Amino acid sequence: MAYEKSLSFLKAIKNNNNKDWFDKNKPKYLEAKAEFEVFVQKMINALSKFDKKIDGNMLAKNCVFRIYKDVRFSKDKTPYKTHFGAYFSPGGKKSNAAGYYFHFEPGNMFLAGGNWQPEPPQLQAIRQEIDYNGDKLTKLIKAKSFQKYFDDLSDEDKLKTAPKGFDKESKYLEYLKLKSFVVYHKLSDKDFKSKNFEKFTVEGYKAMYPVIRFLREATDH
């Protein structure tokens, strides 16, 4: 199966999440990371073909997140993540522009995209755009290509009522209440093990691209 080293390492660290084990197995980590970066580079190349804001010459390391956790404010003090993650956007993983995400974790693979927890000025701009052009967003979400992968924007992060300055009777109220504007598609083991896994993932990103573009236009990215 493809990406065997990455899968094997991540399964192992789940049961051995400590510095001693990690240090002893650093070569395996580096092999797994390199293997994941090959996948990430393929995604960058594919994305750049239909999303002209993505630089095809961008390096995988600019998109891949560190495996080391920031445990300062977390109850879980294990030092390492048990997944690999990558964010593809015009400015790489540190960008606040809408983009695409891949979560690589045994038993919990998914692709996602959008604008997660935008800063207040961005959030205001996106809500303003939805208030003005909600019909356009609704149409993009109802498109067949989008619906093949995603039902709707995720509603896991939202206000209980209309945000300040927006009409409580707005027909786009449920979108206006969102604090993140993201979509998810969980990949089954069957999807991941398929020989068309990479193509399937790219098609998912392509399906979300019109919504990504809507979000970027709202914030001038």
C-alpha cells in the first residue's frame, strides 16, 4: 500500500508518544515525513493547474505542519501529534488566506478547505460578502460537483444568534453566524487504499475551489 512508512510511523507514535521513543526512532520519522512530503508536492503541482493563486514551485516544507505540539495551554501533555497535516494556500501554511488542507492519520484521513477561524477583519469581510452575495455562495454550495464531496459549510463553530450589525431575519443567517468557513470530506480506508486516491483527493479540492475563490474575493486574497 502507498505511504506505508508514514502510516507505520504514525500508528507507532500513537502508542509511544514520548521523547525517548521519538529520539530513538528519529530516522523512521524522517523517512515517514519525506514520504508524506512527496504526496504534498504532488498536491501542490495538481492544485496549481486549476488554482492560479497556488505557486506550482512552492515546496512541500512550506505547507507541512510540524509534528511537535504546543502543549502550553493543553491538558494533553503528550509532545507529538499523531497525524501529518498540510495546508495549501497562496502563502503556504502560515497564510490566513482561504486554502486547502489534508489530514493524514491512520483511521482518520480527511481533506478539507476554506477559511478556519479568520481574524476579526477577515471574518467581518466574509460576513459582509455573504450578506451582499449570499445567493452566489448558495449556488456554489448546491453545485453538483460540490455536493459530490460536501453537503454544506461545517456548522461546528458558530454563534447562537446573528452577529452584531447583521439582520436577524437574513435568509443567510446560518452562514452569517459561522466563525469558520470550512468544508470536510472524510476518506474511508477504501478511498485511501484505492489506486485513484490521489486523483480523488485532487477532484475534491477542485470541487471546493469555487467556494475557496468566493472566500478569497471577500478578503481580497
